[in-house]
Amino acid sequence: MIIQICSQAEAIALAGSIPMKTSIISITSKEDGDVLFPDNSNIDAVLNLKLNDLTQEVDEEGIPYGRLLPKAEDLTGLKAFVEGLSCDCLIVHCWAG
């Protein structure tokens, strides 16, 4: 299986032209809507995860991001989605990659 980790813009472009059976894990913030991917019969499944992709609450200068760190319940469905994959390619994206 090919795993492609990329930005949201790259994922949208890739999803529109991917020539093989593909699944997508789409990571967006809780405030954003789901990403709309182009119609492509090769897209098998999309898992939309709503979480802030942070590892700490403050930046390098100690300034708070103002967003909550991810919690275990933010990843609900991820294990089952990955275990059930039967695709040739998995695209994983967040805002910046």
C-alpha cells in the first residue's frame, strides 16, 4: 500500500486524479467543515477526523494557540477504518501536511 501524507490542497488535487483504489483520512479542525473531494470512482472511503493537530498548547514563545489538544475520543473510528482498508493507496492530510 502507498501512503501519501500531504496538505489539504495536495490531497484534493491528488484525489481528483488518483488512478488506483484509494482511501482518505481527512483531518480538519473542529471548526471547519468536511473537505469536499472531487468525484473519482477510485475513492473507496473517507474518514473525517475533527481535531486540532497540536502536540502542545503553546507555541515556541509560550503563547497559547487557543485550541484544545486532541483527546482519545477525537480518534473514534480510526482503528476500525485502518483495519478495514482494502485499498492500494491511503491519503492522509491535515491543513499543512
